[in-house]
Amino acid sequence: KEASSSGSSSPSFFRRNFFSITALLFAILIGLLCKSLSTHNLDRPIPIEAVPLWQTSELHWVVRYFVGYLFGKLFPVGQLVKCPITVDWTNVQEADEAKSCYNPVRAILEKADEFVDLNALFDVQVMDIERSVGGDNSPVHMTLLKKKASSDAATTKNNDDSKAPLILYMHGGGFTVRGGKGALAAQIFGSLHQIGEKDEDDDVNDSANSFMDDAVWAMVDYRLAPEHQYPSATEDCLLALNHLVNDMNLGRGGIHIYGVSAGATLAMEVTLKSMDMNIDSFYVDEPKVPLPSKDGTTWSLDSGSLRRYSYSRMPPVDWLEWSLKAYTGMETNYEVESTLPYGMITTDVDITGGSIDAANWKRSFDESNATQLPRLFLVTANGDPLKDGGVYFKHIYEEVIKQVEAETPNSTERQPQIKYVETTSGHTGHYIFELPLFEDTMKEWYAEMKRSHIRKLNIGL
């Protein structure tokens, strides 16, 4: 009996605990898989501070356990690191071979944008702006969006675009691809219109229409690297803004700049160099900001956030450095770079155009006729290797505000303060996974647009 009882206890134990044992084995398998995926292979030394994705407790759980691993498959920008950077563009064969490497990735991202039909959502106008100077004869391509007018609204609206807000939008993509251009534009501009429709206190135009109804959203297809290096993208955005304001007479109801990722870096420089236009606000969403060396002669992406999030695929750090080299025209030195940890490659080109120097902002403000600084809306993200660059810019702009206010100590009106938002869902993840936070920030930006609209109409700008 004892033998019989002992022999039957083992199967009975496994039968009784089958589901618990299976769940434990499954959890171990998932843990090993997460560790393997989190520490994906990279070609160069990984900073010792790097943390596997699944262990980054500050991240939104969807990104931490799922999307963070899929991002590279959905948006395969990491494939570009295999493509050449320095190309003889006068050599047709060499140029074609390089483009055959870039274009498949660019096509995937542009195809993803086609899921949003802008013509169904907005009135769309496409235009080309001719260049008057420079060796490049290609025009700057720009798309203008306005709220879609119903047949009833057409008879009641003033349609005076010049008195409406103007929003200049620069897409992301590391200066090398067009990332989320139409999709994010539709989400952001659509959100502003929804807020305007619910604004019961909107009597700015002394009519039943929101002041946002005639707002113009302008998207710039700036030239991409490696074909076009810094400052080509900046020049295109400045040319577009100048054409909209000075040639088309837009923006008398407020001028606002919006940029995402690499586009956010452009938004910083475009605002800095357009202070004489009385820019009202600029929205800097997770910018790509290389930090200066101690002597201020070189810049790199090395930072605490890049080291911690080196295993990130949102975006991948090897592509971040590749795109920095592509935008600044750096040749790849495999022998030297192979021993450098990620983030340590330096460039002698400041791709922010001096916008991470408080003195440049103060000088630009003093030389303009502006009475107040543009209000900064700044977004950074946990899980984003670029986070610390955005935080660095926050400190720079705080210093600018401090300096301007110090010169007018008796003024009762303070300079516009920074609206800073820290998300938890990785690079640009808050557009999907933190919608309440996104919508709250849009409401505050809408309110800022409304204030600047009233101010400019009252003083006749």
C-alpha cells in the first residue's frame, strides 16, 4: 500500500498543479524572450548604463512589453544604417545605388501616411515655392490645410485667412525620412478644431465661428539628408515661413511653429531666426538635440538618457547616430567608430543652428520689435534616448526668460512661461497611448493661440 501510494503521488501532484506549472514555465519563457528582445544586438559597445526595455519601470506598460519590440518592424528606419552617407551625387550610378538603399524605407513610411486621407478631413491646397537664391533649383513643396467648409458655413464665414492663426509644421524622421507627416498633422490640427467647436466663450470674431475655423496649417516637405545636408532643411522651412507671412499675408492672427522629433529641432532654429515676425508660440515635441562639448566646438548625442535607453527601438540609437552623420555630412570611419560606445560620435556642426545658446535667443529678441518671447511648449519622453537633449533646451530657454525679465524688473506682465510635459510612452508614443495627456496639452496650446489672436487683433498686427 505504501509503495502504491508513493507511486501515485507524483502524477497526482502534477495533475493538481498543471495550470500553475504551465503558467510558471510560460512566464519564464516570456521573461527570457523579453530579455533577448530587449538587448538586441548592436555593432558597437553598449553603454554600461543601458537597461533592457522590459526593466524600464518608468515606461508605459504597452511600450515596455509590446510596442517597444515591434517599433523597428513597423517603422524600419534602422535599415538605413547600412546605406552610404557620403555619396558623389554627380555620379549617376553612385547616386542611384544610394537612393535604391534609402527609398524602400522612405516608401514604407510614406505608405503608412496614406491611411489618413487629408482631402477627406480638410480643405487641402498644394503649392511649390521657387527658390530665388542657391544652387538647388528644386522648389519647396508645401501643403496647406484648412477646416473643411460645409455648404452652410460658406455663406457665413468671413474667410479672411490673414486674420487667422498660422501654424507651420515640420515633420520628424531624423532629417532623412518623412515620419508621420500627414497622420500627426491630422491628429493635431483636428484636435484643435474639436476644442474650438466646444469653446463656448469664443467670441473673438464676434460671430458664431471659432477663431480656429480659418486657421491655416502649413506642412513643409523640406529637403532630406544625406542628399541635402545642414542647413538645407532649415533654409526650406525659413523660406516657407517667409512666403506664408510676407507674400501670402498670413499669420496676422498669430504665428505658431510646431515640430516633432527632427522637426522639433527645426522648430527651435526657425523660431530663433524669425523673432522679427513676432512668433507667438513654438511647440517642440521630443527634439533631436546633440549636446555641446565643454569647449563648445563639437556636439554629440551622448547623454544620460541615450545611455540608459540604448536598447530602445523608439528610435534605435544606431540610426540616431547614422542620421546625425547623414545630416552633417560626416564620413563613416569604421576603424575608429567600432570601438566607440553609442552616443560618442561627435560632429563639428551644430544642427540646432545656435538655438541651445541663451545668448543667441537674447540677441535675436533684442534685435526684433517683439514685446514678449514666444511661449515654449516642450515635450520629452521617458524611454526616449533623446530626452536629455530636450531637457537641456528647457534650461536654456528658462535662462532666456530670466534674462529678459531682469531687464524689465518693474513690469507687471511676466514673460510667457514654459509648458513642459513629460510622457511615459517613448518617442512620440503619447499620440497613441496617452491621449488624455495629449488632449490636455492641446487645450492649453489652443488657449495660448486664442490669447495671442486677441492680442494681435487688438493692436492691429
